[in-house]
Amino acid sequence: MARIMGIDVGDKTIGVAISDTMFITAQPYETIKRSKAKFDIDRIEEIVNQNDISIIVVGLPKNMNNTIGPQSMKVISFVDLIKKRLNTEIVYEDERLTTVQSESVLIDMNVRRENRKKHIDKIAASFILQSYLDRRNNE
């Protein structure tokens, strides 16, 4: 059964979330520690193959005024590399404020500050994926 994957691409880590097979909920899956783009994409490809991923939803960090800045350009460049390797549909999802939401969830769960870094990116990826799933299911 196919699933949809959400990714939150940062400079140091890539947060990964995966949907259920009915495309209703997003669950945090993994945080990939960035090294070389080739190795980062190797891991993304493994996750795609292991989980029968049909679509990758990539968080696009737009500026608050809806423009594309330097961080968005880094994400787009990385996605271009993914597209050269994988034959999987890729869509962008606005990710403004997902890190803030993720931090809030971790604080509510009483996760200690030093442990939040381990989880924040995959939780942000789940927010990105969940907003895509909600919009897709409501159309």
C-alpha cells in the first residue's frame, strides 16, 4: 500500500514523516543527519523504497510575505538533485511556522530542551505532511 512522505530540509538535518496507507494521518518517522547530498538522497531513496512512497511533500520555507528567500533556494536546489535520482512525484508545501508549532508540541509534552533537537525536524515534517493531507482530503 502506497504512502506519502513529508520532508523538512534543513542545513544540518532532514526531518521525515510518513502518512498512513489511507492518507489521513502523518507520523514522524526519522531525522536524517545531513552529510553529503548523495548520502542524504541515498537515505531518502531507501525510505521511499521501504515504505512504497508515491509522493514526496517537501516543506518550502517561504518568507512571511510569501516570497522565496535564500533558504527556499537551498531546498529547491536539493529537490532538483532528488528529482535526478528518484522517479517519485514531488510537491512543495508551505512550511511557515511549522518549527514554531513543533517546538510548542515538544514543550507541551515536557520534552527537555536538550532533547527537542532530536525530534523537532521530524515533527515539523509531520506538520508539513499533515497540512498537505488535510488539503488533499478536503478537495
